[in-house]
Amino acid sequence: MSVSQARTAMLAVSGILILWIILRICRGKASHKWKETIKGIVLLTVITVVCYPVFFAGVRHLPNIVGHPILFEEDVLYLSNGEKIEGIGEKIVAESDAIESVQIPEIKEKKEFKDNSIIGRLIASLDGNSTLNKISNGRITIYKAYLKKLNWKGHRRITLTVNGKKVAHAHNNWLQFAYTYGVPAMFLYLIITILSVIRSIQFYWTNRRRNATYAFLIPAICVGFVIATMTECLFLPFEVFPAFMYWFAFGDLFDNTLAETAE
């Protein structure tokens, strides 16, 4: 992730890490075993500090050492030109109906703010959201476009033309559900995601003594998936593996016999 700058993955992993720390602290507080909690966090920190430089160097340099890609004439690397965010390029399949078009005014970046410090850049990113829009690869503009076209019945197509460029999807599960299936569907999906996170934490708390590793896997999947869907569309289980894991985990989340057996 550090090499590829995959911000969605970074957010998801950060959310899982924060969840793990919170659950460890809660367990330590409930069992009055603060030493084990501190040991776990210290051990995680040490392993990360030791292994991260090795993994980073390996991921960055090993492909150049052993990699011999086969390049075909007039071929380009998949999505190397950023089409995943800005558009999906040339038409491959004939489209039977027209795609809706939206014009969103571009936010011009203010030039008078020249502070290059961390705080200065943060203020600049919040001032007009122009820098934030660049950091998110134009997602703020995409969100505004999809919000502008929401209705109660939904639309026939997933894609939308924003400022003359064809956008593959909304890059947000909630917005995509609302745009494709209508606003009521978004609220139903919101209820499902909230319940899944709550039930996953309950699942961990109920089953942590029998199998702590698997018990944490379920909330890790749910929290990571929900965070990732804030910046990507990941709801088809047989297209995206995180979505498959998320929907597959529902078998354990909403099975009341597991809680009864644990009691």
C-alpha cells in the first residue's frame, strides 16, 4: 500500500487496526489484565517497525529484479492512464440507452495561501475542497454529481457522465445504491451495514474465549469492508473478493444459535 499509494486500502487497514486496539483495551479493562493488553500493543509495534522496512524494500525492488513482463504491441497496462477514476475509456459493449450527464463547476485552487507546512496544507485542503478533490482523484466532484441526480425510483444505468467524462460508478456504496435503486434502497443498505458492524463486534465479544483469531476476523472483515466502500463500489460478491467475504460472514453474524451455544 505504501508503494502503490492505495488510499482506500490504507483507510480500511487503519480502521481494522484501530478496532483491534479498542477491543484489546476493552478486553483488558473487563478482565483487569492491563499487562497483556500493553504487551500485545508493544509486540505489534515492534513487529511492524522490524518487518515494515524489509517488506517495503522487497515490494519495491523485487519486481525490478525478477520481473520480465511480456508487452504486446499497442497494449497498455490495465488502468495505467487513470481511467478507473476519470472514465472507462472507449465503448466496448453497445449501450441501448443514453447516459445521464451532469455539469459540476470545478473548484479553483486559491493561490494566496502559500504556507507549505503540514497544518498549512491541511487548511488549504479544507478551504474550498480543491486540494481534497485532487487527493481523492476527483471523487468529491463525482459525489456531487451523483447526489444531484438522486431520486426515489433509481436509474437504469450505473454510470454517469460528469463534466463530459464518463464515470464508471459513484465510488461510494451508499451513493451507488441510492442512484441505481433509489433513495429508499440506500436507507435499507445503511441499516444493513450498521447492523453488520454491531453484530460483528457482538460476535467477537461472545466467541473471543473459544477462538479469538476467528472471532476477530468477522469484525475485521465488516469494518474493513464498510470503510473501503466509502471511497469505492464493492457490493457485488462474485466480482470483488472483499464483498464476497462480507456477505459470506453474514452466516455467522445473524445465526442466533452460536450465541445460545456460547452461553
